[in-house]
Amino acid sequence: MHSIELSEKLYKHCVKRFRWKSRVKMHQGDSGVKLKDVLDTIKVRSLIFIDAHYCADDVTALGEVWIPVINEMKAIASHPIKKPRAYY
């Protein structure tokens, strides 16, 4: 499992929280940018849960855009594994 956290404070909290879980890989940065790097390591069809957004509080961080979903979807669409499934 990979998780991308823009807020350095939340990233450090998650690293500490999941330090005993070897399957959880934390990444710090803008998910609209970092997701492509994470996807480059994935070689099989995978479930991707997108939940990046800014909450206008003192905990979350604001990247270049409030909701990076367009950049995230572009990264997913450019991935070589092309048999997506939509779950509603």
C-alpha cells in the first residue's frame, strides 16, 4: 500500500503510525506530482483510492491546486496497465 501526504506534519505522523507495517509505504509531496512516481513502481493491476483535497485548516497542506484529481487521473491514465475497472 502506498500513501502520499502533502503535509509534512501529517506525513511524519503517518510514518510513525505505520512504522511496524512493512507493506505501507509513505511518500511526502503533492499527490498530483508524486502519484506518477508511485505508479512507476506498480507492475500489476491495482486498486487506486484518490482522496486528495485541501481542508482549509491548520493540519492539511495546500499544494498548487486545491483538488489535484485532474493531475492524479492523468497519471493513472498514462500508466501502461490499461484494463481499468470502475467501482461505484
